[in-house]
Amino acid sequence: MTERSEAQDALNAQFRAFLETHAFPMEREFLSRPFRELVPQLAELRAKVKEAKLWAPHLPKALGGLGLSLPEFAEVSAVLGESPIGHYLLNCNAPDIGNQELLHAHGTEAQRSQWFIPLARGEIRSCFAMTEPEFAGSNPVWMDTQAVRDGDDYVITGHKWFTSSAEGAAFAIVMAVTDPMAAPHKRASQIIVPMDAKGVVFVRNIPVMGEGGSDYASHAELRFESVRVPVTNRIGDEGAGFALAQERLGPGRIHHCMRWLGICERAFRLMVQRAATRELSPGEPLGRQQGVQHWIAECRAEMDAARLLVLDVAHRIEREGSHATRDGISMIKFHVAGVLQRVLDRAIQVHGALGMTDDTPLAYWYRHERGARIYDGPDEVHKSAVARRILAAAGMDVGRKTEDGRKRR
């Protein structure tokens, strides 16, 4: 089930060759210059992607993509993850890829014409506004942003942050409460908000470990101050926001995890090369140190095991759907995030002082991918959810207690 076909190997080789020819040589500029300054050069490379017929591997062929299945795209995502600009060049970068899939599956004809088609062509970018600084992101149904119905419009008021890639985006998909009296998972809706709409306030790009970023490579804080948009901008039914978020979560988790494993592969190659060539004294390479040898062996084993787990979950999502595969989706999130952090840490350690610089992509990844254990739900939440379902299957009452000792569900 998880063995690659010859066709998949050939496709992966095409993507890797493109990265080696075009993406890797640009990485020094990416690491040393604001992203917005590189947009024209990256646009030229995106045109080359289209010429090579490698554009949007996740989209159907009728929409200009390659029509890959989720497991097939997972393999490609791992290759693209080896460069910090790999996914961007092929228009399968988060958050755009999730918004594309959402609008393709649930958008109206008007929404698809105005927003999805330009997004699929790479003519515009988008963002997804869900997390709020005042509320714990580990409880995704707890938010304060309101969308109040006023005739044929919604009036949106709220505060969002870590809205990735908001700077330069044409629109945001905003998660907002449309019925505060409904059940927790049916209170919110997802609504398209043009970023140039009156009342959308761009507060700042949030510095991540000291780096604010720009344009696509950034995470913004936004305020929505009585932003008025038509009700027709709502995606799906009113109150379906959380269900739509869950639907996009399964495939999105596969995208992220395989991208993380691509980062691991690149970091591993750099680590091995450094260990084989860096001498501690004349004729004494670093790789002769037993501790380094153990790190190399541990990384290889953890990466291979993680890859098989992710691909197995991808196949199960294809067969059974995201809900039936929810334990696997949670497990790959916390497991692969942990592997990623350990591989990057060991690779930096082997590089010594060089690993702390931006002469390699290791420090960049270490800064920006530490969030892998936090975003999309912190590891601890996913571990507890998996454990509770396992214990419930064994007959244990897993209802949590309130402060006065009474059980709650």
C-alpha cells in the first residue's frame, strides 16, 4: 500500500530536478532578503513550473493541475518540502491549498469564479483567519469574532492573529460566530472577506522568534471593525464553519506532515554531509564520533517510520474519510512534529556554529517549524484525544470532572 510506483518515482524525480535547478539556488536570497523583494523572480519561476506542466499537483487536470490522489500528492509534498519555497513555486502552499480545496468542494459558482479560479491559476493569494489572541487555540470552537446578519449582509467584528500570509493576500476566509446560541460546534461560519474591504485593519506581521517576515512568508494580526460583506460570501450553510474546518483538516494534515518529512530529508542530507567532511583534527571526521553515528541512525529510522505512518493515514482518508481516520490524523500530527524537531536539532548540533546561521536553511526551519507542535492543535490535545478514545474502547469512563468533582462530557 505504501510502496511507490515507477510512475510516482519518475514524477518525484521531475520535481526534485526542478528544485535543484531553480529553488535551491534561490534559497540564500530567500534567507537574506524580504520575501516581497523576491516576488518578481518567484513569479518567473512559477511560469517555468507551468511550462514544465508541474503546476498545482493537487488540483484536477481540468483545472490545470496534475490530478494526483491524496497519497500521490503526499509523496510530492515530501519532495517539495526539501526547499522552503518548494510548495509556493507550485501553488500548493498553505494556506492557499486548503482554501482552494474548500472553495472547489463547497464554493458557489460565483465564489469559484471570483476567488477560486484566480487562486488556482496563481493570480492571487489568500489567507485563513481563525485563531484569536484572546482565546486558547487548543479550543477551536471558542472565539469572539462575530458576524451579525443585517439584511443581505454580514457585519463582522473581531480580532485575529497568526493569519498566515495575510500581507498581499486578495481575500481571507474568516471563521466567525453567526449564531452564539447554537451548540458549540454549530455556532460559527466561514465567510470570504476581501482584504481591501472597509474595516479590515492590518495591525502587523507578528515576529516569530525575532523575524517578522513579509508578504507570503509572514503571519499577521488583523482586526475586523464592522466589516460588511454580502451573505453570499458565506461558504456552505450557516453554522457549518467548524465542520468545514474539520473536513479540510485531514488532507491538510497530510500536506503538512509530508512537508515536514521533506524538511527532515534535506536536514538529514546536510547533517550526513557535514559529519562526513568536517574534521575535528586532520584526518578525523566528525562522523567517527559514536554520538553522531547514533543521531544519524536514529534520524533515519524515525523518518522512515514516520513516512510509512503518514502514507498509511493518507490511504485510509481516501478509503474511509477523515472522520473515520481521526485517530491516525491526530497521531501523525504529534508524531511527525516531534520527529521534525529532533532531526532539525541534531542537524544543527552537527553543524555547530554554522547551524545557527542562515548559511543553511536549518536555522530558518528551526525558528519557523517549532510551531509544528502548536498549530493545528497542540500535541498534548491530540495525544489526549487519541488516548481517551483508546481508553473508552477498553470500557473506561473517560468523562472529565468539573472543579466540584461532577462528571462532564
